[in-house]
Amino acid sequence: MFFHKQELQFKSTPDQPDAVYARKLQEVLGGQYGEITVALQYEFQAWNTHIPGKYRDLLFGIGAEEMGHVEMLAVMIAQLLEKAPLGITEDAVQNDPTVAAVVGGMDVQHAIVAGAGARPVDSNGNPWQGSYITASGNLLADFTANANAEMQGRLAVARLYHMTDDHGVRDLLSFLLARDTMHQNQWTTAALELQASGMEQLPVPSNFPLKKEHREVSYQYLNFSDGKAASEGSWASGPTPDGHGEFTYHDGPTTTAPMPPPTRVDARYYGTTDLPNIVEKTAGAVQDKLNKE
Amino acid sequence: MFFHKQELQFKSTPDQPDAVYARKLQEVLGGQYGEITVALQYEFQAWNTHIPGKYRDLLFGIGAEEMGHVEMLAVMIAQLLEKAPLGITEDAVQNDPTVAAVVGGMDVQHAIVAGAGARPVDSNGNPWQGSYITASGNLLADFTANANAEMQGRLAVARLYHMTDDHGVRDLLSFLLARDTMHQNQWTTAALELQASGMEQLPVPSNFPLKKEHREVSYQYLNFSDGKAASEGSWASGPTPDGHGEFTYHDGPTTTAPMPPPTRVDARYYGTTDLPNIVEKTAGAVQDKLNKE
Amino acid sequence: MFFHKQELQFKSTPDQPDAVYARKLQEVLGGQYGEITVALQYEFQAWNTHIPGKYRDLLFGIGAEEMGHVEMLAVMIAQLLEKAPLGITEDAVQNDPTVAAVVGGMDVQHAIVAGAGARPVDSNGNPWQGSYITASGNLLADFTANANAEMQGRLAVARLYHMTDDHGVRDLLSFLLARDTMHQNQWTTAALELQASGMEQLPVPSNFPLKKEHREVSYQYLNFSDGKAASEGSWASGPTPDGHGEFTYHDGPTTTAPMPPPTRVDARYYGTTDLPNIVEKTAGAVQDKLNKE
Amino acid sequence: MFFHKQELQFKSTPDQPDAVYARKLQEVLGGQYGEITVALQYEFQAWNTHIPGKYRDLLFGIGAEEMGHVEMLAVMIAQLLEKAPLGITEDAVQNDPTVAAVVGGMDVQHAIVAGAGARPVDSNGNPWQGSYITASGNLLADFTANANAEMQGRLAVARLYHMTDDHGVRDLLSFLLARDTMHQNQWTTAALELQASGMEQLPVPSNFPLKKEHREVSYQYLNFSDGKAASEGSWASGPTPDGHGEFTYHDGPTTTAPMPPPTRVDARYYGTTDLPNIVEKTAGAVQDKLNKE
Amino acid sequence: MFFHKQELQFKSTPDQPDAVYARKLQEVLGGQYGEITVALQYEFQAWNTHIPGKYRDLLFGIGAEEMGHVEMLAVMIAQLLEKAPLGITEDAVQNDPTVAAVVGGMDVQHAIVAGAGARPVDSNGNPWQGSYITASGNLLADFTANANAEMQGRLAVARLYHMTDDHGVRDLLSFLLARDTMHQNQWTTAALELQASGMEQLPVPSNFPLKKEHREVSYQYLNFSDGKAASEGSWASGPTPDGHGEFTYHDGPTTTAPMPPPTRVDARYYGTTDLPNIVEKTAGAVQDKLNKE
Amino acid sequence: MFFHKQELQFKSTPDQPDAVYARKLQEVLGGQYGEITVALQYEFQAWNTHIPGKYRDLLFGIGAEEMGHVEMLAVMIAQLLEKAPLGITEDAVQNDPTVAAVVGGMDVQHAIVAGAGARPVDSNGNPWQGSYITASGNLLADFTANANAEMQGRLAVARLYHMTDDHGVRDLLSFLLARDTMHQNQWTTAALELQASGMEQLPVPSNFPLKKEHREVSYQYLNFSDGKAASEGSWASGPTPDGHGEFTYHDGPTTTAPMPPPTRVDARYYGTTDLPNIVEKTAGAVQDKLNKE
């Protein structure tokens, strides 16, 4: 159950309007690694978890916090648009190059569709979508997904920080950067704690019987490019982090199989084929069969 | 530049047709964490990298290997469909419950669109899409994304392993499981090596000036749910993995700001408002202005 | 700001597993008019509103309630999947017709991707998307959108009610049906109250100067089909609900304009044209120009 | 059956080229509430209707009219692009700020893909999609959807009206605004007539047996936010528009249920769990079982 | 301008209900090469054409015919669903294997969302989308696209023909197959006529100055796979169909260039780099600059 | 199996940065007819083919070449972005009109998401998607799709050629134009060779028994628009290219059928109906039944 409080976790007020920047901010609201993604991702992981207690609590709580981040960004975007020239002809001469540049750089749906409001889209206007979410039921995999989401998210916020001089905006981003720092540390820690508990380890899923995989290629670096430098990495020799093997390095595959012949399917799929009997059939048996059907 | 060789890295031949399983296999070909995703993700990361040498070689090479995995799965799927009853009426009585179940469980586009062939979609028939890919230019973030992709991918393959008894299919999955083991170990190792080199560390991006973030909330666990168990985790006290702080635990936010008032925008966006002057304007000044325009 | 409480607004426990029904329930979780849509739609409307007080409070509050409905459905779906045969070979013989029918009718990503968990998708596995949301800043338009969403939503729930005999599921649906009844009544009331206040009326937007539209066709029924029965409706004669006109009925358009000639564009778009000079130019002037460039 | 006439319902000729505006106009051609949406929505409703006569005729006819609106907009867009500088280097110096602003603000696919032509997309270039359409078979729900579509559509047209000074464009928009006025009035009237006929009423669907819903919450305003102003609305007390109840107001839920425990699923989904027996099994029985399989 | 007539071009009445087949038919209504695609594609080509007369008339007319095909299929689908068991519990015992198979194989949104009606989606439930459409302004390219669309479309109809024994359905398909035969012949003829007129030829666009392309590779077969059989094709030697060259055959590329070094970008994108000065800067100059900002 | 070589088929180095052009180039990398489409389309056709030898080799080889074209474009895009002002505030004063125009015209995700790198999207930022691909198993249909793809692709490249003066970019485009010339000629030749072999002919699929289609409309031009010029085309009289008939011309349909009455469905779909017995049932029998359920 969710409750809403008409406060923000941090103040979210820009110094001045900036429609172009409002569009850019949409990335961290509704983009692949924006706040809608993490809010819903953590909740879905909580709903799909198979383990009570601290991990589930963690997912429920951080998901709710992120939902509040969606709100802070939406409020900020609405304010950045509030007084901005969005292409309305009178108050801003349309062919003034400055206004033209604003219109060129803004999300025009901010004006036409939302009436100077925020939208559930990324910085290119692509609608947010459920396929951004990861929730597998395996917590080591999912915590790694979460760590990645917080890294990609903090990267976008850091880049956005340098794209404005507005103190109000930067102040909000400074807050979000700090929370992303926390959440990166937190998911990394949760992944370590999970491994330490023995509940899950590398390789994920760790309780799939290893002997059922083709162990001869489980630790081989197989090089399918012509660069040789990859052989210098610690992934090409030495012990593997899962503790079960030693890396080796090979150029190209160590196993191969002939390409199977093309499939031959029922004539009624009307695929192209050169089988003499099929060609004959076209004028003969199959055609008769088709005709009779 | 890419070259193709008409061989497979591993044999890919099923014992018998199985259209329902062919549909399921599409998940690891064209799903969010399927082989198309990792193949193109690693190549885009290589093209966007800002660092020559071993990491770029690694990305080029593994991406090319994964492209071959797309091929093995496509070939396998075509073979699983080759002799399967796909709803054609004559050779398989349509209202035979067994055939009906096959048709119910298969991807009908396998028959109608591809003529008994593989498709660039997931197991629900959703087309693969570019938004599955992550390539940020920051290698620690991207290697974490890659480790996650290999974990989610291996999880799907492991589940698929238990959904068939076909020895040919299982043998191919055993091979893919082994390569996923390798690639999980490899990206984990690459991330560690990158951190050891000092080129990138937690929190990503590590060279954003920490003092510019709101450090007072950088290591606080802020609880927005009513469960208390999350306080027991090592993310609620003790040192942080980035080496810069100590975790603390708080219930709810430690900072708040009042919700800003609603924005008031140009009347020509026709938003609803209760400002007396706006209501007046509707019958008066603004309306005049609108009328005059 | 959002807070989460580890309770549900209503009990959500099925009598028994049912993977096929779990898939169907996804429609009201992640479909066009599912709970994710209304939860986020009401919040975006609140964030984009231009009017403080009761309407904004209403949007904030109901949005938060709907977020809890997402949770109840996700929890229910996970439970319906908990013990269901999802295609794993051993505990459920794959070619048992009953199991085959389950696998045929279920969302296979429930098993392969979510490990027997809920997903942010509709009943056909299409990911939820931001383009389902409407938030225009005009409250009469948006309350009408909301009334529609609750109608379409209640319709889906009512249909789903008849697709199961499970008492636990039906009990939850009975609860949701009641809340949809409330929300239909509520948005209808809010739309009426808004109109009574004079802040917004038909036609939306009501303060666009009517004299600027082509009033001669503002109340004409123009018939573009050959059925005559539409002339019997109260939309074909009598006063209009906006209070500004009288409906009239006409067959076909009352105004027409000749189709403009095709556009003739710069030769460097390489469109096909039959202009003699263009054809000449291909071998002559334009070609020279192209060649010189 | 559809017939095409090479005339337009209204003249559609701009005074001068304007590529930036052409992009904006795409919203009402191919956006969520653009003309493709209403044209196809009304036809699908006609095809799915379960009632002959005036309502079906209405749907067939208005759908065909809207298809003609798609055409007027497409023709207008092509003309706005006809002579506009679309980034071709010679006739318009690329680094001229004016041209740069045009290119910045235009839909570049207008030039690269359509060769100065219209596209089936919205103003951000998102392709039109079938999920914009609503056609449920329940006419009160669908007429409400239609009224909303005409409101959102007229809102966008009104905003677009203020974004240009071109008389030709404004004249077309004046025509479309008038038709939207008609269609809003018409769907509102149709919804009223349907209710008056007793065929459908609030709450939709009105013949679902009310006693089967949890009537104790059918008319309760349940407040999940901390604003109190919503209690002042006529949705918080007084009779409900469906004529069956009285609104009441409550803070928070009036019913609650404990959050169910996490689901425990088959070990072969490889979800993370802390059940001792599962952990044991990992090293023991289940692992054996997995190994044996 | 479009007009609708309440007749069909061909009778569209099934012998009996068949929900599973209704789902399959959606492919040719709302799939990539379904009737919505060709209807809108031909109209968009007409709107974007740069040439008056017969080609534009052809596009307008055939587009309108195809819109009527959408209608025939929608009507047929609604009828196939009319009496079919769609999962409602009472009239069809849910766990009857036959009913279960129907539900497994049907599009569940037919029941839940459309109330036993047609939908704007393909046979896997993917919504139709504007990106299926091709309309470039170049008629030779577009007529080739149209010929392809009619080929892929007829292929799907032919496959669907064999998936039912229903005489009413087969009769409709026989009609559609005939029209597809006509339309394949027609677009092929139109493409030939266009080439004969000299207005457009191979390679498209034919008036791009050939000397501006790298002519040394304009007719070379470059083999990037290890099969040799492709050298036997008439694309590997002999005159080219554009009349300007001779095919030649080569193994691999005939030109190559070194891979450029990785790009080095502004430090504020926080990409990973190994430049010593960048690493230094992190602790030094750049960091100072970042700190100062 | 695919191998990667760290060379390019052609040099890909721009003279100078140009972020706006980088965005435009995305069209031919990740658009509907971009290089990702053709690369994967040809491979899927190879995997789905039912015929060994030269055609399959051709598909494998050209697909691999196109994958290298994706790479050349990605590398070029990264270089165009390398030194471009992407909205970072310090090195490029944000409100400088030139910089503003760049930001307005660029793909902002190039900066925010990819850190000055290429993305798997088109020039409007729409992610590439699997539904761009055609692979039907019928080679005449698919070779026609391929010819179309190369035509649409070369058209986009030719337009892009005129949108830049950069010699490095133009040189790369000159190379791609030449390869598109080759590939158009090649697929056209392959289609001709296939027809000459008798394996496939017009109409596709050519071995569907012609007598099973409604031959009376197989060669009729049926005019559904009011233009008469289409009757002048060679598609309105004379022999058909499939060699089986003669074109004829008719105004409007030559066959019609009455529109079937609306469907009447189970009351539990809650569709709107005016059947007296249904209306009665609402207050009577059906309602009782619903109540009892």
C-alpha cells in the first residue's frame, strides 16, 4: 500500500525557465535508467521475491523513495516550462533566433500535449516502457541489475549537471547524485552480503549443477576478433572469480560443428526450394493435393 | 568488419520437432537479455569506447562470438519447427487436442509470417528493440551491465533446460550455459581490473567531484516502507564499499521541502485554473486578447 | 513523496494456482487501462495541474491508492503462479494434455523471465508504456479521460470475474469493482463540479474564442456513410449540450475544396516527377548542378 | 467499403513554407489523439458493435470523415515542407543560424525518409500505434473515450493555433476546431441518449450485479495523500451520480489485509531463497535431483 | 475525402465460431503486411507524391479498396468470436481440454479488452504501428515496396488458407488471394511503366550522379562468408540490370582502412580512459576544473 | 559463426565535428532501412531458407558485409561527436545561438546517454526494432523486400549526401552509395534468376493453386477513387506480367455483399445491445443468472 505526502524529499525549484533543459531532464525521469524504471523495478522485485525479511524490506523501501524522485523531477520540469517561450507566437516572436533555438531544442509535446507539463517519456520523447524493468526472482542477478541502473543513472545526472548553470537545478541534481552514490553502495553491499550468506554465488544461478554444462569451455577466453590485446587481461589467465576454475586463452572457437542443411518444410508454407521432387510436385503431385484440398 | 563462416561453434540439432519449445527458445535469441542484445551491446560499447587496447579488443571479440550464438539458436529454432504440426489442417487434424495444444502454445507467426522459421522476437512475440542495449562510454558501468546481462541470460537458459527432455536441445543449452559462466566471470574480472587500475571506481562516475553532491545523504539508508528488517543489512551500518563513508540508517527522509505551488502558465495552453483574474479574463481581458489575435 | 506500508488494502489470496488466469490478470495490472496506467496518470495530472486545492489533492490521493492496486494484483499473480505447472518437465509431464493446455495459455515469460513472478505487461505480454497516459493540464478533458479509464477498467474486471471460479480471486475482483464504481462516480462528479464552477465547459477548451472557429460547421452532423439511421439521434437535431447551438443534419460535406496539386520539391530529394524540365534536367541542368556539387 | 474522392472537406493551403510547424502538425495527424486515432477508433467500434441502427451508423460515418481529416493534414504538411530549407547544403547555407534553427526544430525524417512528405508519426517522431485505440463493445465506455479523444484533440489544435501566424494554416485549424466542437457535443449527446434509453448507465458496465461487488467501499472516498482539501469536493459527500449511493469520506483505507508472505517456488526457477531446507537442498537433495535430471 | 458504404466487397461470414483462427486472421488485418499497412501506405504515398495523374490516382484508389479489406477482416473476426467459448466459466467448463485449448490458442484480449471484437493488432497481439509504412516520394522505390507488401501479404493469406476448413473463411481468403494477385501484377506493371517512361530507373535514385559514387565497387560481389556457391549466380558475372556495368566477384573486401583509434571526449562525459594526463587530471587539473565549476 | 577484424571496409573519418549531422546519420545506421535492418534481415533469411547453395551463400555473405557497414557508421558518428559542443556549459556558452542551434538539432541522448557515442536508433531517436525485418522463407518475396530495402536505403544516403559538405563524410557516403548500387542490382538479378529457374514466379506464392482463388477479380483494376487517370496505365489493360491473364478496368467493386448484422455476444462481455430480451434480461433472467453465478 502506498501513501503520498505533499512534500518533497528535497527542494526542486529552478532559478529561471529553460524549456531545452526541461527536455533533457526527461531522460532521468522517463528514460531507460530514469526514476520510473528504478521505482517500478524495485517494487516488482519485491513482489516477485521468494525470501522474507531484510532484502524484501530494502526493495519495498527504496522503490518508494524512487517514486518520490519521479515526483521531484516532474515538479522541476513543470517549473522549467512555466514561463518559457514554447512557440506561442505573440509573447515571443517566432522567428527570433533565440526563440527558434528554444523551440528547436525543446520537446514540442511539452507544449502541444501537456500544456507546459512533464511527460512519461525520455529526452527524445520515447514513452517509458515496461521492458526497461528487470525482476527475475534471483536476487544476485537483480541486485547487479540495480547496481548497473544506479551507475547508468548517476552518469546521466552527472552529465546533466554540466549542461546547466541554474543553481536550483544543480542543487536538485546534487541531491540526486548523493542518493545515487548511496544506492550504488547499497546494492553492491547487498550483492556481497547475499554471496557471503551462501544463498547465491557466481555463476548465477549458482545451484544449477555445474557438471551439466560443457565445462571444457566454462573458463576459456575464445577470441573472435583479430586484436591480441585481450589476452593481456586477467580474464585470460589466472583463477576465476567464481572460485571454480582457471581462465585460459584461445584464438577462435575450440569446438565447431558443420552448419546443418536448410530445413525442408511442408509445401503449404510456400517456401522456396530446389528439391526436384518439390519442383515436380508443383506441376504434379503436391499441386494435385493442393488442388484437391 | 565482420566475416561469416558456415560452421557453428557447437552442434545445434534437436532430436525431434517441438514448436512450443521453439517459441520458448526465442526468449534467449530475441528477448531483453537474449543473444541479439549482448552481441550488439558489446559492439556498441566497443564503438563508443574511449580507450584502446585490451578492453576494446575484449568487446569486439565477445560481441562477435555472441552473434554466432544468435545463429545457433536461429538454426535450432528452424529445426524444431521443421516437421512440427503448425496448424496446417490436413496433415494434422486441427481439433486433435494434442495439435490444438501445440498451436495454442506455439508462436503462430512462426508459421504464418516466417513459414516455419526463426524470428527476431522474444518468447511472447515482442520484436527485439534497440532500447535493450546499454553503451555509455563508462566501462565500469557497462561491464556491470554486461555482468547483469549474462546473469539474466544464464538464468533463462537454466530455466529452459528444465523445460525440455530433448537431448539435442539440452546439449546446446549446456554449451550456452558454459559460455555464460565464462562471460559472467569475465565481465566481473574486467570490472575488478578496471577498478584496480584506478581508471574508474565506485561511485560511478568516480571522478565527479564528490563535494558537489549533497554528502549528508550520500551514505544514509532512508526507509520509506514500514518494514524494519532492512536495518539489519550491512547497507545500514559499517563502511561503504566505495571507501569514502559509513552507512547510517534513518526512518523516512532526513530532509524535506514543501511541495511547490502549481505552475501558472500562459492562458493559451488552455489549462484549468481558478485564478480570479484568469476566470475574469476568460470573459474579459484574456478573451479579448485571444479574440484580437 | 511516497511511503509504502507492508499491508494490502484488501486480501489477495487465491484458492489455488492458475497460470492461465495469472496471464489474464496481467491485463488489469499492465494493460492500456490497467492499474499502472491510472496510478501514473493521476500523479502526472497532479504534477501538471495549474490549480491548487481539492482537485490536486484528489489526483494525488487516488493515484497513490491505485499504486496499491498494482501491488495487490502483482501479489495475486505471483501466488497464482506459485505452485502452477509452468512447463518444467519433471513435476508435470510435458505432454500431459492438461499441462500442455496450461503452457499454451500462460504467459511463458512468467516462467522464463520472472521465475514465477508478475510482469509489467498486459495479457498478451506487451510491455506497459508511457503513451497510455493522458495529462494535458486541462482538467475537464483529463477527468473525462479518467472516467473513461475507470469504465474500460471496470469492464475488463467484470469480464475477468466470469473467467474464474476461484473465490479468492473473485473476492479481490469484487473489491476492485467497487473501487471502480467509486472512481467512475468520482470523476464524473468532479467533471460536473468543474463545469458548475465555470472554470471549464464544453467545448473543451471552452475559453478558445468561438468566433475563431468555422461556426457554420460547429453543430452540423455531416454524414460520410450511407446509413440514414444516424439522423434519428439527438445529435442530429435539437439543442447542443454546450448550450451554444442547434444540431443540424447533412448528407456528406457542406464545404469542399479541390485537392491541391502534388508538391514539387528540390531535385535533391530524388522524388519521382514528370515535369518536362525536371526530366530534362536529369540529363541536363540539374544533373550538371548535381555533378558539380 | 470505402470510397475516395479527390477533394478535401476544407481548403488546406499554407501561405508559406514552415518545416518546424509541419513537425508540430504531425501531433494532430499521428499522435495519441490525432486523426488516425479517431478515424480507426470509430471504425473499430462500429465493427465491434452489438447493436444495429443509429449508433453504428454514427460510428461508420464519423470515422470516414476523420479519415478525410488525416488527408487534409497530410496534404498541408507536404505543402509546408515543399519549399522549406530542410538541411540541403547548397540552397540554404547550413551554418546560417536561421537555417540551423529550422533544421533543429524540424522532423529530420521529413527530409531524409519522406523526401519532404508527411509521416504516420506524432510531433516527436513516434510512430502511430494501434494501442491508441479503444473499442470495447460497450458503447457508454466507448462514447466517453470518444468525447475524451475529441477534447484532447481540440486542445492540441487550439494550442497549435497560437503557434503560427500563417493564415492558411489557421484557417484549416479553425475548420478542425469547429468539427471538434461538433464531435464533442455529439459524443456527449450520444452518451446521454444511451443512458436515457436504459441500455447502459453508470457504473459501466451497469448490468454487472452490484451485490457482487464489495458495496461497503463503492462510494467511499479513501484518502491516500495528506491533503485535506479533497474532502470539500462533491465527491466526498452527497448523492452519487449513478443514483445508487451516498459519497462518504475517509482518511486512508477502511479495510486492510496483511501482506502475504513471499511465494516459494520450484527450485528449478533458481530464485533466491533462505529456506533452510532449500539451502540444504542446494548441497543436498534438490541438488541431487538436479544432478540426476 | 473518404466515404463509407455499408456493404462489403465480398461476403464475409464463417460457417462456425473459431476463436483460435480469429487470432490468426489478425495477422492479415493488423500485422506488418496486413491490410491496415497497405491501406495507409498507399494513401501516404499518394499524399507525398510529386507527380499528378495516373500514378497518384492509382495510389488513392487502391488505398481505399484496402481500407475496405480491413473492414471485411474485422467483420469476419467479430463473427468468428461471436459464439466461441472465450474462457467464460459457465457456458464452457474451463477445465474441459477443448475449451482450455481454445483459450490457450486465442488472443485473450479479444475477450477481455474487445468483448469478443476485432483489434488493431497482429496475430501475436502486437499493436499495428506507423513504422510498417513506406512512403518516400520516389515511386520506383515505393512501388517495389508495394510489390513486396502484396507478396508477403499473399503468402500469409495462402498459409492461412490451409489452417482452416471453414468454407466461409476460405471463400473470403480466395477473394483476398485474387486481389493480391491483381495487386502484385499491378505494382510490378507500374514499376515497369515508370522505368519505361525514363522518370526513374535502377539504381534508385537514378539521377544521383553516378560519378559521385565509388564506381570501383558498384558492381563487385564482395564475399564475406566462406561459401563459394554465390559465385555461380548471375550476380557474380555478366551485365548488370541497370545497364551500366558488369558484375565481378571477389573474396572479401577490395578496399580496407585501419580502424580509427577510439575517440577522446570531454572529461565531463565521464567516459573511461587510460590517457595518463586524464588519469592525472582526475586527481589534478581536470578535477580542479570540475571542482571549481 | 562470425569473426571480427579490426579494420573497416572503407575509411570513415570526418573533416570536423558535426553533432547535428551525427544525428541524421543515425537514420542509415538504425532506421527502418538502415544497416542494422539489412544485416539482420539477410542473416534471418539465410537461417530460414529451405534451399542450399548459391542463394543461401549470398544471404550469409551480404549480411556479414552489412554488419561491417553498421560499424563504419557507428565509428563515423562517434567521431562527428568527439569534439562537438553537446551542451556542456563551460566550453560552449549555452546561450550562444550557434551552440543552441547545435543542441536543438542534435540527438541529446548522444550526450546524456552515450557520452558522445553512437546509438541503436534512427534519426528521431526511435530504437531499432525487430519488426523492421522481413524473412518469410519465400525467396522471391524476400529478394523483392531486399531490393526495396536497398532502394530506400540508397535514397536516404543520397539525401544525406547533400546535407553536408564534409569531405570525409561524403567519401564514406560515396562508398555506401556504390555498395547500394551493387546490392540493388544483385537482388534484382537474384529475383530474375529465381524466376528463370521456375522455382518461384508471379504471383507469389506461385504454386498456390490458382483455381482456388476468385479468378474473376484476379486481373481487374477496381477503382475506389474518383480519378479516371489510373485507367490510362498499363495495369488497366493488356497482358499481366504473371503471364496468366489480361488486365481489365472497372469503376468501383464488381462484387458486393450486404454488411452482416452486428454480432450478438454472451451477456457477460457487457457489450451494449438493444435486444428487447437482453434489456429485459438485464432486469430479469440474465440478471438473475448473473446474480446467481
